[in-house]
Amino acid sequence: MISNDIPKRLRNTARRRAGEGGFTLVELLVVLVILVLLASIIGPRVIGYLGSSRSKTAHIQIESLVTAMELFHIDVGRYPTSTEGLAALVKSPGNITGWNGPYLAKGDVPQDPWGRPYTYQAGQNAGSFEIKSLGADGKEGGTDENADVSN
């Protein structure tokens, strides 16, 4: 008698488990809707952080270039001319006495976070210069991500 009851119990247990084995279509759709709502709320914030981080990176790189300019100035006694540009920090522009570079660690002038070269302009007086990135749009002026970044 006991041997006949065991297969019957196993079959009943197997039937109960077969009905509990997955998610319904409605449950999956609810989860997908929740995920889409979360992505629509979080997505714009992440993109905003990316833009501001590029501007901060440009500020940091410009400060590094300014430090290299100061080292150039200490060695040579002047800042590079507009014609010599930032390239004077990595390669001696002719017969300059005192040049002891390269003044940038990687041996080349970095590009701004948007993939364009920094602009350099020597000032009217001997003690000034401007290093600038034109921002995300690559044009003078702008706001937010498109704003120019300079020393």
C-alpha cells in the first residue's frame, strides 16, 4: 500500500511546481516600465555630469599648461611668443638659451576634452598670456558646456 502512494504524491508535487515556474507577461511588463522610468529620470543627470566633468578637465589641463609655462619662463626668461605657441613647451623653438624642456610630462601638448587643440595667445606685455579651450561647440563665447575655458 505504501509503495502505491509514493508515486501519486510525487506526481501531485510535480504538478504543483509546474504552475509556479516563471513570471507572467504582466509581471515582466511592469518591471520593464519601472526600469524605463528610472532610466528616464537618471539618464539626463548622468549626461549633465559628463558635460561638467569635461569642463573641469579642461580647467585642470589648462592649469597644468600654466605651470609648464611658468617653468619655461624661469628657464628662458620669457613666455613663448604666439608664433612659438604651446609647442615650445615640448620642443625647443630654435636657438633659445636656457630652454631645459620638455616641460610637459608626456612630451606632447594635450588636446582639450572635446578633441581640439588649446589656443595660445601671448599677451601685449611680457608677463601675460592666455590659454583657452573653446568649449563643446568650438566657437567663441557660449554658456554651460559651450562656454570657453581659459586661464
